[in-house]
Amino acid sequence: MGHRVLGTGSPLPDHMLRMERRCPSSDARVEALAAFVDAGFDAVYVNQIGKDQQGFFDFYRTKVLPALRD
């Protein structure tokens, strides 16, 4: 599947299109990412805005990615 641009006609609910993805918990992040997978996306990019880059990678490595694999 090719790249998609979020906007008009997106299969995602409106609240997902507006969400800035500042999810406080791993469960909320997993749910947000799963919505993209369920909508047919084959790639989703996430990034950390802030100084704690290592904390971001550690959090995704230990909490988010294992939950997505289940």
C-alpha cells in the first residue's frame, strides 16, 4: 500500500486526525497506532519532540512495540 495523506476521506475517526499524539500512557499510544494499522497503513512514523530522546526510544522499545506485536 502506498503513502496516504491524512485529511478528507481518511478512514480514521475525526478525533484521531486532530490528536497530536501526546498520549500519556503506553496503552493510549498502542491504541492510537493500532488505529492506523487497522485503517490499512503499512508504515507509521513517530518522533519525539523534546530533549529526552533516549527516554522516548526506551519507552517504545519496552512498552509500546511489544504491545503492538501481541
